[in-house]
Amino acid sequence: MEALAEGLWGLAEYHENKGEIGKAVKCLEAICQSQVSFLPMVEIKTRLRIATLLLKHSNNVNHAKSHLERSQLLLKSIPSCFELKCRTYSLLSQCYHLVGAIPPQKQILNKGLELTASSGDGFAVKLWSCNFNSQLANALIIEGDYQNSVSALECGYECATEICYPELQMFFATSILHMHLMHWDDVNSVERAVEKCDEVWEFIPPDKRQQCLGLFFYNELLHTFYRLRICDYRNATQHVDKLDAAMKGELQKAQHVQELTTELNAINLSLSRSGLHHKERSALCQKQAQLQEQLSHATRFSSLGKVSLEPSYLGNARRAWEDKLELAPPPIDGEWLPKSALYALVDLMVVMFGRPKGSFKECGRRIQSGLHTIHEELLQLGITDGVTEVDLQHSAIWMTGVYLMILVQFLENKVALTLTRAEFVEAQEALVQMKTWLIRFPTILQGCESIFEMLRGHYAHSLGCFSEAAFHFTEAAKLTESKSMQVMCQVYAAVSYICIGDVESSSQALDLIGPVYRIMDSFVGVREKTAVLFAYGLLLMKQHNLQEARIRLASGLRITHQHLGNIQLVSQYLTILGSLALALHDTGQAREILKSSLTLAKSLYDIPTQIWVLSVLTALYQEVGETGNEMANSEYERKKADDLQKRLADAQSSIHHIELIDKVRVNVRQFHELDIKRAVIAGSSMRFNLDIPESVGLSVPSPAPSSSRLMDMDTRRRSKRRI
């Protein structure tokens, strides 16, 4: 009977190598379904093989699970078989993960940890302990148990340290940093986790780092998110540059490998022909050997061509191994995200750091590239037109969620970029796309509804619909639990109220700014502080308190320039400060400041801010009696205003305009099905907080009150309501 089993195993392997997975599974199941009993070890190994094939090449998770559960029962009566038991526990845990059965997953993982604890201190034992701890941490995070999740990862780190395996230590160090970034409750803990990653990475020999591409991307992206969170954009840029260079290098390698493979296949085809002359065959064989050597060298230090016995424990089973960036060695073989998602994230990081600097051409190219990549991946997941989240298979929900979250970030940046350049129709199109995705995948994207409302507010504000903008900003603040997002939306709403200009609106703006002004120093980084100082300075200016406004705005400008590097916000700060300088009769400083602001606004193609600056410059030339400059400047301002009016008219004539500014939240009906909700929570361990600095910017498209009016105001008058 053993000979028969070996024959069927061999036949199954033959079919698998040919890519005929169904036939391979049938060969193996013939052993399990035989009326003649095989030895328990034969059946166990066969069922493990079936489960591995199913997990790697199909979505039939329940079928794989049933084989593994049967194997587990058979193994109970066998005292030894450490390796088989560990493989069974690991694969069964993956199945429970994929179907969302977290309690039995934790139960099976704890059995695995008990087994390793009683099996000595061997190298293989420690590796399996690392495997079980990594999966347990993932299961615990699904339940929101951050503390025990970190504890499991720390146990894994200790095991990796005991066997002197720095690459495995790095896997756990980065995972711990990820947990701390998600559950940011102590800045010192996050800093220590960052330092630990740096320490372990430096300990890995340089030649081995080349083979840890997945860890490199994971570590650098986490460092980027950390720097974003603390508003350390200067150091974050260094990490983004490293990521971008590595991505371009990998893409070039992949293209080179593809070219070599194509050429080798052509040579092989030529060699298969009959009737070749000896000389010709000899030359082809020589070329074949050269290509094989080049191909071997090209794939030596990359993930290309690697083979794995274990599917990724995160459940991305249907993709080829060549598409994966492993984070840890077997038997873990974990990955954070597939290559396509990581590369899209790198594009997104380039956009996020390039857009505030005005690198719009490159940002536009990256946005298009990222969106194209994501749409291609969604198609592979079966996300075609008309498909909604209730149509998804459970195993596809998590990965769909990852791509959709990145998609929303790209669309947010696209809206930001197009609104800055006054390309309102393009901004409309991006917003409509985002709305469509929200309606189709409301549960998966439930955390993005506040982003959509915020962007509706920015769109309405940019078109001068300030009341509608304030409504949407206020709604966005209600829809999020993020304190940072709430504060930013309150500030945006306050700016919209200030732009309305009447007494009641100014009072509403003060009600919004007052509370956040008092807590602006409590946030990590300076993002919220710069926004609050901008809005507060603008309000003080409206209240005719020019000296205090100048102090607040100068402070905000200094912080923005030193820490954020957001050219649009700097330009707007300068424009207000130029207006204030003119109102205080400091025409020399006003001229210098306004020219700098106009230069920045031109570099951004920011037409509303240009018009705003030009209106103040016209007033300045009028005051100093430079009639020629006044007329030339006024004419230039008129041309810009005509251009803006045409853009506004095009946007307002669109069928989507009223729908976007309407004071009604989008009707998003969530499908509260248990499997979707559970899968969405499961993906939370891979979620990332990509707050965009100033997001769209604090735009004031209509010119502020002219400086001539400011000079006529009684600057001694003060509002009784103070912060």
C-alpha cells in the first residue's frame, strides 16, 4: 500500500508541475477516499499536501480546513511527529484566519506554543515558536488586544534572539513598531521601537540585507509613517527617497529578468526544432547557457524565483511567489503587503511629500501610475463594474480593503492637487469616483466617509460656497474618532465661517477655534498648531486686532516654514502678513512679502491665491502712488479673475456640482454582515494613518478685505469675545 501511495504522490507532483492542480488534488484524495486503509502517517501527509495545494492555488479554504482538522485528529494518537504537528497547526490557523474564526485560531496556536515549549530548545523548535507567536499576534490584533499582541511579538523576538537570527529579529522588531504606530498611546514606546529597528537592521550584514527586500520596504515605510506622525518631514523625505530608489531598482531588475526569460524561451523553442545543423545547435546551446547564467545571477539577491512550501499566513494565497516580498524565513514566510500594493504606497509617499512642495507634474504622474496599479489588482480580485462588497469571497475581502484604502488616499491627493491648481472639474471627477467606491464598499471603507465629507468641504470652499463648506467640514468632524482629524476639520470650518464675513459667522468661527487653540500644543507634531494659528490670525484680522494677528501669523509662518515645508500654506500666510503690513502702513515690508507670496502662488498654479495677492498689491501701488504699476497689476489681476471665473462656471455647470456641495451627507448603507465586519477588523493590523499635512490647504479663494479698508478701520476697536 505504501508503494501505491508513493505512486499517487509522484503522479500528483507531476500534475502540479504542469499546473494541473485539480488533477493533483484528485490523485491525493484517492488515497484519503480509498476503501483500503493506509497507515495514519500516509493519510496525514497526504491531507497536508492537499491542504497546501488548496490554500496556494484556490479559494477553497473550507475544503483545506476539513483535511487539516482530520489530520489533527489522527496526530493526537501519535506521540512524536513534531514537524507534522507544527505544520498542521500552522496551516489550520491560516484557514481559521481566512474564514474569520478567531477563537479556534487562537486555540490551535496556543496548542502549537505548548508543543514547542515542551520540545526543547532546538533551532527548528524556536522557528516554529516564532511562527505561532507571529500568527497569534495577528489574531489578537483582530480582537483589538494590542497589549497581548505586542507581548506575543516580544516572545517571538526573544526566540529569534536566542537562535541568533537577526533577520527574524528584524521581522519581530518591525512588527512591534507597527503595533505601536497603530496604538499610539506613548510617544516614548514608539521612539524605543523605532530605535530597536535601527539597531537590529544595522546588525544584519550588508550582503544579507540585499536578500531582505520585504523587511527593507516594511521598515522604511513604517519609519516614514512615524516621521509623518511627528511632522518630521525633513527626515521622512530621506526614507521616501530610499524607498523610491529601491522600487525603481526592483522594477528594472524585474524588467531585465523578463527580457532574459523571453529570450531564453525563444532559444529553447529553437532548440526543440528538428533538423538543426550541428554548428547552429552548438551556438544556440552556448547562448542558452549564457542566458541561464545571467538569469541565475539576476535572481540571486531578489525574491524572484524563490520557492516556498508554506503559503503566506496573511492569506494572500492565489498570487505567485514571485509577487511576494517575504518578511521572514520559513516556516513563517509572512508578508505585509504584496509588491503591487507596496509599490503603490511608495508612489503615494512620493505624492504626499512632493505635492506640498509644488512638484505637481511628478505627483500627477505618480497618482495616475498608482491608480492604474490598484485598478489592475482589483480586477484580478474580481472587482469589476457593479461588484459590491457583498459579492466578495471572504478570502478576498482583506486584500480588497488594502487596495481600496490606498485608492482613497490617491484620490484624496488628486482632489488636493486639482483644487490647488483650480482644476475644479477634475476635482469633481475624483470626488465622484470616491463616492462611487464608498457606496459600493461601505463597510470596508467606513473609515473613509469623513475624508470624503472633508473633501466636499474643500471643494465647496474653493468654489466660494462657504456655508456649504462649513457644513461638510462639521459633518466630517462628527464622522471620525481621530482627534487630529476633528481638529483639522474644525479649523477648516472656522476658515469657511470667517470667509462668510458677517458677525454671526465670525462668532461661529470663534466657537470652533477657541477650544482647539487651547489644546493645540497637546498634539504630536505641529500640524494642528500651524492650522489653528492660521485660522486664529485670520479671525483676529477680521476683528481688526491687527497687531495680535500679526504675532500669531508670524509664529505660524515660522513653524510652517521650518517643519512642514508646505508652499501653499506659506504663500497664504505671507499674503495675510503682507495685507497686515500694508494695513499698518509698512509698505516696504508689505511689498517684499507680497512679491514672495506671488512667486510661490505662481509656482503652484494657485490662481485664487494669486488673485488675492494681486488685489493687495494693487492697493499697495495705489497707496504709494505708483500709478503705472497699479494699472498693470490691476490688468493682470483682471485676466486672472476672468480665467478663474471661467473655471468656476465650468464646474458649476456640471451635473455633479450641486450634488457635491448639497448640505446632505452621502447615503452610505453599510452591510453589517458578520464575515465582512470581521474581515475588515482583520485588516486593521495593516491599516496605516496617512494624514496628509494640511490636506488641501487653508485656501481663502476670495480676496480678503482690501488693505485700504483695513487702514480706514479703527484698529483700537476690539471684540469683547476673546480666546
